[in-house]
Amino acid sequence: MLKTVIFKKGNVTFSDTGKGRAVVLLHGFLGSRQIWDSTIESLSNSYRVIAIDLPGHGDTDCFGYVHTSELIAKCVKAVMDSLRLKKYVIIGHSMGGYAALAFADLFPDNLKGLCLYHSTAYADSEEKKRDRTRSIKVVKANHKIYTTEVVKNLFAKKNFKYLKDEIAFAQKIAAKTSKQSIIASLEGMKDRPNRDIILGMAHYPVMMVIGELDNVLPYQQLLEQSELIKDKHILYLEHDGHMGFLESPRRSNQALKKFLRVCFK
């Protein structure tokens, strides 16, 4: 069921599917709640799955010039408070993972578990910040070409010929993101702080999904980061890039179900 809530005088759209313990899905940069369709179908047999269109994505409004991780976390909290839900697991893909970590920082008592799905607790390096600044210039010139190329780069190159439909699906979702929203997200990601301390302090299970062929986040860095986690759960996808839920949906969903059972036992 599709729902909306007011946040900072704008609309936030989300889907609410299934019954049971609550699981929150936060998509990545240039995504929307729809990118999780197969995950929602799989998890909603056993759980109540809330998939949120994050600020400036899908059917949710854009909120100013910078979408910080903290702003997105507060948007997520507004959705969950509107549903009167107190405890839940958050699964955040890429940018959604940055927001999930900000949520863990701001509202730790609401979490039963946290999954960083192709995401990192580290802040951008200086080189990465320069890349984002260059990207903003490209977006201002032609954001349609930018979104098409960026989305393709999220998939492992060797999977292109097998995943034409999945790539087209992700590109279609990305194409709906406005120029202002893309820039606001890039600015927010560029300025986010280091949150690796959250991984070390977490009193709940933490899962990391890592793609060996990820063009965005080097797998070695993520494996190193995972050593900080006390109650850690790793899904290592040897043949995938940055989009495991589309590149290996069955394996990814099975691993998520196993993780959720641990979180809610």
C-alpha cells in the first residue's frame, strides 16, 4: 500500500507491505522504493516492509539545496513515527546506508539491526569529494546522460549481457530524478562525516553486503571495515558489483532473511 507523510512542509512517499516485525528499506542514489520490488516481494511474506522514497527521489519532494544524511535520517524517522513503530531493522543501499548510519547515530534506541548494502561508514576521501564536485558540473550540463552512465557503472561489467532488463529498470528509475535533487544528494554525500565508530558501538547485529566487482566501493576497504563490528554478518558476492539485489536477487534475499531472523530472535 502506498502512503505519504508530511516532512518539512513536503511530501514523503513510501510503500507499506506485509505484516509482522518491521523492516525499513532505504534505496541508494538515483533509486526509489521501486528498486526494491523483488526484495519486498521476498521479505513481505514474513515481515512488514516499509520502502521509502528518499528526499528528491521517486515521488518524494526535494528539500532544498543539500540532502544531508542527517536530513534523510530525520525523514525516515518521520515516516516510522507516523506508523507508530518503535523498533525495526534498517537496510540501506549505498546512499541509503549513509542515511541508515546517520539514523543509528541520532536514534540508536529504535534499531533492532542494521544492514549496509554496498555502503560504507567512511567519509568521502578528498579525491572522492573532487569527483562529486566534477559530477555536479556534469549534472548541470546534462543530467540525463549523467544518470544513464552512472547507473550502468553500478553493475559488474561482466554481468551487462545477462542483466539488460535490470540495468534498463534501474536507468528508468534514475531518469525520474530531477537535476536539483541529484545535486542536493551529491552535495550531501560529499559532506557526510566518518561514522565507523557506529559499527564498533552497535549493540545490535550489523550486516554488510559486499560486491567483489563493485566499481564504487573497493571490497578490501569494506572487509577491513567489517572487522569493527561485534555481531557481524557478511554477504560476499564474488560475481557482483554495487547492485546485489538485482545482480543476485535470490542469494541476496536468502541472506537478508537469515539476518532478520537473528535481529528479531
